[in-house]
Amino acid sequence: MIIIEIKVFVSSIVNIIKPFSYLFLWPHIKITPLVRHALQKEHGYDLLISIAVPYTTHWGVALAMKKKKNNIAYTWIADCGDPFIGNKEKQIPFPFYFRWIENWFCKKPDYITVPVKEAVDAYPQACRSKIQIIPQGFDFSNLPVIPKRKTKLCPVFAYAGKFNDKRDPRQFLDYLVERDDKFVFVVYTKSGKYLEGYAEKLGNKLLVKDYIPREQLLFELSAVDFVINFENTGGVQVPSKLIDYALIKKPVLSLKAHEINKKLINEFLNGDYSHRKEIGDVSQYDIRTIANKFLDLAEKKN
């Protein structure tokens, strides 16, 4: 009885917090005054790089640097991962007034960096001239040793990351349930609701794990035959996990969550990876190369 009451209480608190999160970006909005206050004690830097997500970090920098006399940094680069208002993967759009804040913020930095050129269209037209493409950086010096599987009793493949309504695995899982061959599908996620009922249907063919540190994850993924990618729908975001997959040389089975390609799945399960997703040259993502690109921008302003 006590456990039920606790669950009801927690659920009530969550229901109260949700509107604040939607209307005011709570609790991320708390970062804005903290960043502003911290930066007001700084001055004389050549380069300041602020990083989102969350975007409230950028807003704090914008408030701190709004007065030229503050002289915090000569060049400010606002680095953005996923877009804010233009995020096509977000299921519920932000309230309209956040567009005003985004328009205000985008005028402030010297440069805005985004990881892929497709993301440029997700930002306000007025600031696109200052947008630069700098991919996400990866440390190539700490990659796991890729183990070789000596025995291959059945295909083993994996997925790592969150699920949502646009990246929904259930059609893929339904097709796996239809098959009577042997395989093991390993899933690293916290989005358990999208897997409900499939443990009973697939039995030991489905292995669900919690998130683990990146280095450990890459080591474990390096032992599977291939990895699964559920494609983004908006066209302005590229999952960074694809770079990780390329680094450990894993074939990528890339699928549209709501248009399952059974022929392609069959090819992969039979060990034919000729239609794998091509990632391209990964050397461009070396963190040393990426760091130099930021420094080049600072020099460019000079």
C-alpha cells in the first residue's frame, strides 16, 4: 500500500513539473543566470566556445557579453548540436516565444557552428551567414581493441540509444518475431516502454541492457556482427553514433522505423553487408582536426 502511494505521489510531482519544462525549459533555464554570473568575473580571452545542448548555456553567454565593455572574449563561437526550434525530431514544438529568444541569441555570437550542412536550414535566416560547419570530434587515441569472434553460432547485432515515436523499433521487432531462425539482438536503452511484451515473444533472442560508458559500449559493440540505426526523420540531424560505428568498423543496417525493409534485414542476417550505410572518411572527425577548425575561426576573425 505504501509503495502504491509513493508511486502516485511521484507521478503527481512529474505531472506538475512537465508544464514547467515545456513552458519555461525547467530546470535547464536555471543554467542561464549561472553562466551569466560566472562569465562576468572573466575577461581578456581570445576565444570563448559555448556548447549546447542545453541552449540555455548560450543564452547565459549572450547576456554576459551584451555589453562590449565586459571584454570577456574577443571571439565567441556558439557550438550547436541538434537544432533548437528547428529540431524535427522533437515531438512537441516549443512555445512560440522561444523563437523570439532564438532570434535574439543568434545575433550575438561571432560564429555559430553546426555538425552537418543539412542543419543550417534549421536556424533563423538572419544568422545563417555566420554559420560554419564543424563536425563532432572524437578521440581516436582511446579506441577499444576489436575482439575476433572465433565461433559464430548465430548472427548477433545491436542497437544503442533512445527510442521515441519517430524512432520506434516495434515494426522491426515484429518482423524479428515472425522469423524462426536463430539470432541475438542486444539493445542498450532506457526507453523500455517501446520494448514491452517483446521479451516474452523473443525470449533469449532479445537482450536488453542499460546505458554504459562510451568506451565500454564500443568494446562490447565491436564483438557483434552489425549494428542497427533507425534513421532521423527531419534531415537536419545525423546521429553521432554512426561515427562510433565507423570507428569500430561495424556494418550499419540503417532502417526507417515505419518503413521496414525486410529484404535488407534478410541480407544482413545472412551475412551480406553490401548495402550497409556508408559513413565516409572518419579522419575528418579526429578531435585534433576539430580543435584546429575552431582555432582557425578565431584566426579568421582577426
